Amino acid sequence: MTIADVKKSAQERMSKSIETLRADLAKVRTGRAHTGILDHVTVDYYGSPTALTQVANVTLIDARTIGVQPYEKKMLNAVEKAIRDADLGLNPSSMGDIIRVPTPPLTEERRKEMVKLVKSEAEDAKIAIRNIRRDANEALKKMVKDKACSEDDERRASDEIQKLTDKCVIDVDKLVAEKEKEVLTV
């Protein structure tokens, strides 16, 4: 393994951590309806758990209502039950062959809880990024010990990894600030 491999691996893993945070933040409910809320709902489809998006068409009807139209009419009750059981605080109702999922407006208290959740997710992402930095630095130290690189090269690479870490932490802070603003907007 070379220094370039260590840096590339650290960069890829940090990017994945940020993408994971982005996906986790998409799950956090804001005042407006968005189809991403239902991305992680699974439906019992003929005995096997299947993602809701694979058994139904999920669309926005208006700013506060999500429309879910199962591809098979007999899946209507199963989809409605899955949404209700997903613990998202949503109460779906079927109207003909479409399920309407109104998103209730968030109270001030609930908004503050959501902000705490967002900050918690961000802290988890930062911890993951710092762990990646630690792993990369340990790999560099091992390379020096095995005489695969000089101490100067190791120091330069450690500095570059630190800069990468700082950049990723700033990206996490930006994502959190955006989501916080979105959650607190009434």
C-alpha cells in the first residue's frame, strides 16, 4: 500500500460518510411533505419485505400531502398498514386506488427535537470522519515503521489527511445548517 492509496481510501470513506449523513438528513421530517420521508418504509410483498418505492408510485399531491399509488390494487391495505406502522407520525387514508398521506404541521417543540436529532446525526458523521483520519494516520505510521516511506512523507501525508478531514467536517456543518434552517422554517 502506498501513501496515495491511504489518502484515496480515506477520501472515499469520508465521502461515503457525508453521503450517509445526507441520506439520514433526508429522512428527518420538515414542515413540508416530501417523498423522501417514505424511502425507508418496507411493505410485506407476498411474504418478503420490499421497499415501498418498488411496490407503489410515490408522488406529491400538494405541499402537505403525499400520494401513494400501489402498482397492484390488492396491495392497497398492505401499503397503508406499512406507512402507519413505520412510526413516522403519519396517518394515511385510502381514497379509491390511491393512498393520501397528509403530513401534519410540526409544533415548535417537535421542531426543536428534530434539530437535536439533526445535530446528533451530524456528530455521528464527524466521529466517523475522525475515525477514518485515525485509521489513515495509523496506516501511515505503520508504513514508516516498515520503512515503506520516510518520516517526512508521512508527515506531509498526515497534514493532507488533516486538511481533508477539516474540509469534510465543514461540509457536515454546512449540511446541518441547511437542514436546521429547513426544519425551523414555518
